[in-house]
Amino acid sequence: MTNTEQTQATHPRLVKKIENEAKKAFALSIYFGVWFCAISFLAATIASKYPIPLGMFGFAIVKGALSAKFLLISEAAFPIKVNKSKGLIRSLLVQSFIYVGIVLCLNYVEAGVNGLIHGKDFWDSLKDFGKADPLRVAAMCIVYWLIVCPYLALSGLKIALGTHATLAILFGHKSEPHEPSSKS
């Protein structure tokens, strides 16, 4: 095989991999965006902010996209590994804490950079993350962990069973046009 033939053979694989990663990032951004919109809506109703400010939903969607990016960075640094002898939950429990820790660190850095953009000192902005309240930061970590766990479980299932089998389990078997549908 010549060098040109090798390049042509690997190019479609690279394009497909980039396409799959983009789809994954988009789906994860939507997932986090929906969660953060729901949390923002809850916070606004608890604070009795009426009418509900619509701008907070845009911010929640952006925050969801950033969190998705941070999780994908965490996943690239520490790929998901499923040990079948330990089971799915035990395999992913430690990784879920690592992911939340990495995302927390990246959120601190984001707060510092955001402060720089707005003319504040990086370190002061970093310290102000979570309104400088450790309980608030801990609460954010717990909520984030609860959001991340279903994603990791789904990813773990895909690794253990394959994408097709996982989707069939979750959404049912997709019958072919010539295949009769089974009734249970």
C-alpha cells in the first residue's frame, strides 16, 4: 500500500471519529443544558423571581455546554473503564468522583478567567467561586455528581454491551420494514 493509499484509508476513519465526538459533545451539552435550565427554574421559583427572567436559561445552556466540554476533557484524560467482575456501579464510582473533581477544578479556572475578562484579579475571582462558601461548592459538587452518574452508567453500558444492544435495551429493538413487530 502506498503512502497516498494509507492516507486515504485513515482519513475517513478520522472524519468519522471527529463526527462521532461532535455528536457526543452536542448530546452531552443538551443533557447538561436541560439539567441546568431545570435547576435555574427551580432556583428562580424558590426565590420568587416573577416573572421568570428568560436570560437565566441562556446562561444555563452555556453552562451546560461548558460542563459537557469539561466532562469530555476529563473523559479523555481518564477514559471510562468497566471491570465486569466488579460490576458497572463499582467500576464507575471512583471515576465519577475523579470526573467531578476535574470539572470542579476547571470551573474554578473558568471563574478566574471570567474575572480577568471583567477586569478583576484572577486569584480573587478564583476565591469568589461559589460565593466563597464551601458548603455551596459542596452542594454544587453533589448535584453535579448526581447529573454525571446517569451519563456514566449509560456510557458504561455502551462499553460493556455495545451501542446497539444498549439502545435496544433502553428504547426497544428497531424492527426492519420487512420484519413483523413482536407484541408482548
